[in-house]
Amino acid sequence: MLTPGAAVTVPRTQVQYVVTEYGKANLKAKSTWGRAEALINLAHPDFRDDLIASAKEMKIWSRTNRIPF
């Protein structure tokens, strides 16, 4: 039994596909920045700039990353 509000997580190595209303991504064998890029591309367009800024702060985004579409 989990207590109410307890966090349940899955290790990143066990997540292969993520699907949102904005697309799908296969995360298998991607680097940390590759996973970040793929997830940002799946986010609502209103939040992508904030996610890129957060990824830059965490040092997992660089100028070599593609701009999300």
C-alpha cells in the first residue's frame, strides 16, 4: 500500500515510448539530451520554451540541439 500522495516512478531505462496528444517518441537508447529533446517536442507548444530553459539550467541542452517543432 502506498500512502496518499506518494510518488511512484519508473527508472528512465525502463521507459521506451511516451505518447501525448502532440506526438510519440521512442526513448530507447537515447542520451540524456536526446531524451530531453524528444520530450520537449511532445510538450504543449506553450511550455516548450520554459522546458528548454530548464534543460539549459540543468546542462542537458546545448546550441547543437534542434529547435522543437
